[in-house]
Amino acid sequence: MNALAQLGAVELLAAYAARTLSPVEVTRAVLANIEAWEPRLCATYALDAAAALAQAEASQARWLANAPLGALDGVPAMIKENIATRGTPVPLGTAATELVPAAADAPPAARLREAGAVILGKTTMPDYGMLSSGLSSFHPLARNPWDLRRNPGGSSAGAAAGAAAGYGPLHVGTDIGGSVRLPAGWCGIFTLKPSLGRIPIQPPYAGRVAGPMTRTVADAALLMGVLSQPDPGMRDTMSLPHQEIAWAQLDRPLRGLKFGLLMDAGWGLPVAPEVRAAVDAAARAFEGAGAIVEPVAPFMTREMIDGMDRFWRCRAWTDIAALPEARRAKVLPFIVDWARGGADLSGAQVFHGYSQMGAMREAAVAACRPFDALLSPTAPIPAFAAELPCPTDDPARPFEHIAFTLPYNMSEQPAASINCGYTADGLPIGLQIVGARHDDLGVLQLARAWERMRPAQRAWPQP
């Protein structure tokens, strides 16, 4: 049964079409795998086995009638809990939220349901998505399946842990500063932070995207073909005009392509030696395949992140301060301590902080302009202790680990994380691949090229 839980979405769809597997037996296998893992991994929220099996039975009937509903019919999937699914409360990772069932599916959930995916439930996140950690005042502490003493990252914590542990092949997360890429890097999976607006989302705001989190590039491409479909209600006022993109066409020759290699982000934690070695080896492999790789000087500054930090603190404190005192007391203390730093900022300080989004965008686009793509570490360090809210454990310096991921949210560029090696302790190391604005397919193609030429991967962790 556990072997079925390890199959990818592309494999499952081929098996359903050939009638060698059924959605019901696959869903049962995935649910059994979750049951074996979940007491220690704590990656799920609102897991609904009965509803999932009912969806699987309906899918099985459609396959037997040669009438699949859509591109994902019968494939198990999970959705980050801040993406609304009708009938399920959206706690946003915090015990301070009043649990009111969502009235409707948000666009990513609606597209999954329309495509026939078997939605198992939701995955966990930290308070308000403001930590790269599995620590939450509402959810149990999520852990990394490669080493349960380690953090899965965040804020798409449960999604990354679940993808690595075999909680179905398809997961959807969200990202505003690294929230799909950081946990993907630390859990050894693949993810794409798409261009802003490529996947309709609700609510939209600057830098925020939804993205696929999978074990393989092909599965992520399959999921992009579904998630990037236009939302009939046009609820995402920042969405791009819909394009028909050949997401499955992942072949791309590397010879002659020009890559930038960024190994110093300009601020934040220094790159650990094992991370540096793994990313440098990946760059040399691209060179060996005929690409040109050139170093890129740091383009981010301390002023950029300090300004952004002040703006985010003010925004968070405005929301938290408006809560009734009893609810405010339930927010994770680390988040309250961090947000309180925005309480006494002047309008000029907040506006200057907001302006750093534009400064990051200009700097990132300019740095990437000479290249077909940019390579960097996803994170400067391997996965840190599970109980910590962030690597520094310091609300005065909470973002020292996001220097490589944050700029591309602000610049709206697509950026992927894919495994490129392991530490001596067996922890995954993420390689980030960044493309030009709106070249989401190009990033997937380069990630697929790396997937084909990278060294053999270790077996996925087992419960």
C-alpha cells in the first residue's frame, strides 16, 4: 500500500487510463501513509478521509466510463490552509482567528476541484504566514520528515513536509517572501513560485502568489496547467491575462544559455559551506552541459530589508492591535513581539519601508537582465531546529534567512527551488533557479534539465 503513496501524478493518471490502478486504492494508500506519519509530522489540518474516499469513488466511476472530469481526475491533493475551501474555516495558522467556515473555494481550490483532484484536506502553516517555520499557535508543531528534530520551513510548512512524506503527489502553497521555496529546499521537494498573477488567488496583494509543491518538475508542470486557468469570477484583480502555455513541453537545450551565479545575497546569514559546495557543483554541471555561468555581485542591501521589515511590522501590528484583547493574547508571542516593533513608526518610516519593494524590484530585474536565468542557494543554511520560529530565534532579526528568495516576490519573477544535494547529516539542500518576468515555463524547463543531470537522489523518508 505504501508504494502507491509514492507515485507521482503523471504516473497515476497513466495508470488510471490503463486501468491498472484505481483512484480508490490510491487514495486509501495515501490516507494509510498519512495515518502512519501524522502523529509525528503534524502536517495536516481538516483532513477528511471520508470525503476524500467519496471523491475517489466518483472519480473511479468516471474513469470506468472513459469520462474523466479533468486533467487531475482521481489524483490526491492537499491545499495550504490559507487558501479557502468551502465549508472549512481558515485559521491562518493562529489561535486568534474566529473559526468561520469559508463560503466558497478560493481560485486555486476551485481549479483543483474542477479538474477532478481528490482533495484530502488542508496543510498547516504558522501564525499569519509570517514565519519560515512549522511553529503555530493553532496547529501542532510541524516537523521535517528527513529529520523530525528539524523544521520543515514555512510558511507552507505542512505542504512541504507532506509532499516529502508522500501525502499525495500534489500540494499547493503560497509565497510572499519565500514561503514555498524555503520549505521546498529544506524538505527536498520541487516548487515553482510563479510570476505574480500567473495563478489567480484570493485575496491578492503585492508579492503574494500560489504555487505547486511536488516531488517532480513534471507534476508541477501538470499542476500549473490547472492552477493557471482564469478564474471565472475574476476575483484576483492582479492576475495576468490568461495565456495558453505548453506546460508539458519541458525539453530545453542548455548549450549557449547564460546563467548568473549569486552566492552572496548582500545581507543575511552567511552561506553554509555545505550549501555553497552543493550549489557551486550544480553551476559547474550546467557549465558541463554547455551553458555559460558568470558570478553575480550582490544587489540587495541592508536598507532594503530593514525598510521592508518596518513596513511588514506596521501592517501586522495594525491587524493584531485591532483584535479584542482575549484574541490578541492567543497570537504566537514571537509574532506579537515582532509586530509590536511597528507600533510607534512614523508615517515617513512606513512609507520608506514600503518604497523598498520598488527598490528590490529594480535591483533584481537589473541584476537578472544580462542572463537567461540566475542560480543561487534557496536558503543559506540547512533546516534548523523544529521548535524555533526562525533560525535566529530573534524577533529583532527574523528575516536573515530569506535574502535569496525575497527579491523575486517583489520583482514578480518566477523562481523555483529544486534539490541539489545533501548535508553530511542527510538534510536536503535547495538550488534556486530564477527566470525573467513571466517566463514561468522557462524556469520549469531549466529545473527539468537539472533534474535529469543531477546526481542520484536519496530515497524519500519513510514513516
